[in-house]
Amino acid sequence: MLTVASGPFYYSNKVTRSITQRTIITLNGEGGGQILRNAFSLACILKKSIALDNIRANRKPKPGLKAQHMTGILLCVDISVGNRYGLKGCRLESLQLSYYQRPENNCVEVNTVAGDTQTAGSISLLLQAALPVALFARSTPLKLVLKGGTNATFAPQYDYWAQVFLPTFQEQFLKNYKKNNNDNKDEGKIQPTVVRRGYFPQGGGHVEVQIDPLQGTICPVKLVQRGEVQQIDIRSYYAGTITPSMAQEMTEAAIDELQQEIPRSIPIKANIVHETNVLDSGYGILLVAKTTTGCRLAGSALGTISNYRKRKKAKQQQPGQLGRVAAQELLKNLQDGGCVDEWLQDQLIIFMALAEGESEVLAGSLTLHTQTAIWVAETLTNAKFDVTRLASSDKEAATRTTTRYGQNGRITGKHLIRCTGIRFKNPKLHGTKGKE
């Protein structure tokens, strides 16, 4: 899929003038932001130097780094070492980027790290990059101050991160960890606060997250039994010039669509929220299905004020249509049969690679983001992944997944993702070099 090259290089520290031989791992970054986020997170955690070429080279008309990618990279570096020496090429539209790790005794941890995309760039994607580094590459608690879009296009909404990713991560990776490491009750604590919402195109969202680092190894995840849907929660919101009736229309359309496919005995709880602390108008909807085994799967849709003004010409942006689109996305994720949806599966890969022991996750269609996350994790760590496409009928045999890409790089069907993690321990708290 992508090419990998490695070899020795020499790093010269401008302060001490000392020369240290290290290993540089070169990644072809044409795959996009997923490579950037995961590669820099793992590089900062494992203290590896990396270089990326051809960054988003196929993204026309503006290839290279965007503001959201730059902010995520700077967050990883600032969180782990407190300065940006050794980082080269981190500028808008840059096609090449390198990060040479500095000696550990020159690192300084700061208590607060801020990241501002100065656009409507996704805060959720900033969290994807920053959270692993804050948990595994620090010895002291951290306050993250993130600014950008809380509900941005082409990315999971912040509400998805808070209602699906975060509880899944805490319940699956940290539940047994807390039982085995109960000396410090604050270890691994993640406390997010939304200060202000930010929508496309103006942005201006503001989220703060208090994170306490982990000392021990996280437990492997076992998500292989989906169970039955026992409840669906709906969050429909509106802000600015958007009217309450539009949010109501979105909600009712979503419920109508769901009830055509699911039993009416499943309770649906709807919450319509008027967001007042915003810089711009916006509206959207998130649906979360919770199962009897603790799985969470979602569907969402997002409207913007620019499309609202043109909605007579853009039928797909009618509030009712947005509600139906979100419901259809949730229904598709449920029909895929996995324990995780298309947005969650790739976010778990980095934690599976760092965990102790064997992780197993049952997913539906395998997204290109997940395939990329697995490739980056295997390239930068000694974690071993195995993905099996499960039989959909008695006549079809389970097969080892190959690159039979479908729509948007997906591999259709149901997949079992297995990983033997590297049992990583935070060297700053554990007094070891961790593991790779």
C-alpha cells in the first residue's frame, strides 16, 4: 500500500552540540491526515524520529499540510517535550516533514498546552492525535486547550468523541487497569469541558480537557459480542439563526426513519439543544445506539448556515433530510454487524498496539482509515495485527483480509481485528524505556 524505508541518521543538538545516532523511519504521507496523526502520536510516545514525504500529494487543489494537521503535530510535540527543536517542515502546504527526537534531559513538561487551528478544523481530530501522547508520554497532569470546530465537516463531531469514543475507551481499556492500579485514582482521568461551540465555516469552538497520565500498561480490548440494541439516544442541536422547528424536524425525521427498521419496543430518547455560546449559526444531529454488551454505534449529519441559506436549491440540506441521513448511517452500522462503527474502529488501533496482551475487535466494513492506522502501528511498533474477513454465510469461508478495496477504500463484510500489543509502560513514570 505504501512504501517504508529506514536507516541511520545523526542528530545534532544545537544547544549541547552533542551528536546522537538514531533511527529514522520514513513514511509516504500521501494517505492523508490519518498517517500524520497516528505517526506523530506514536513517534512522540516511543521516542522515534520520523520523516514524511509526499504529504497529501493527491489532494487537489491544495496538497500538503492544512492548519488542522499542523496544529495536531505541534500538540504532540509540545505535550511530550515542551519545545519544537528538531521539527522541520511544519508549515502550511508543506509536502515534507521531519521530526528528530531530542535528548531526554533537554525536555521540559508544561502544565498547559494550547492548540488553535484558527479555522473550523476539527477539535475531535486534534484529540485523536493529542490524547495518546498525554496519557503515555508525560509524567505530570496536563490541561489541553483546543480551539477550532466542535462540529466540523469530514470528521467525527465532538459529541461523538464524548459520547462514543471516550466511554468506550474508558470502559474497555481502563476498567481493569483501574482495578489493578488503584494507588492513584486520578491515573488516566480524562475530564473534557466545552467552553464554546464552533461551526463551519467560522469555527471558534473551545474545548478544554484535563488529562492525568498513565503509569502502567493498559488492558487489551475484547469487543466481539455486539448484543442487542437496548436504547438509542438522539442529540439534535441548533444555534444562531437556525430555528427550533428545524431541530425538531431533524429529530422527528430521524425517529421516523429508525422506526421503519428497528422494533418500536426499543426506547428512543431525544434531546434538542439550543446552543447559545457560539460565534456562528449551525445545526446537526447525532444518534447513538447502546447495546446490552456495552457497545456504542452512531450515525450523524451536519448542516451549516451557508447550506441553510441555499436549502431551496440544496435538497440534501433540508433538516428532515439530515435527520434521515443520520438514521440511515446508524442503521448501516448496525446492519454491518460489528461492535464498533466506521468512525470508532480506526481510533482504537493505536491503543490496541500499546496495550498488554491480545486485543480483539469485531468490526463491520473495514475503512481505509483503519487499514492505514494498522499499517502505521505495525511500521512504528512491534505490535502484530491480523485481520480476518468473516464468513457471511455457511458457503463462504473466512479469509485473511487483502487489499480488495471497495467504495472509498473500504473492504466490505464483517472483520475480526486481532492485535498482539507491545505492553507499553510510560517510561517517565515507570523508570523504564517502555517497549516497542
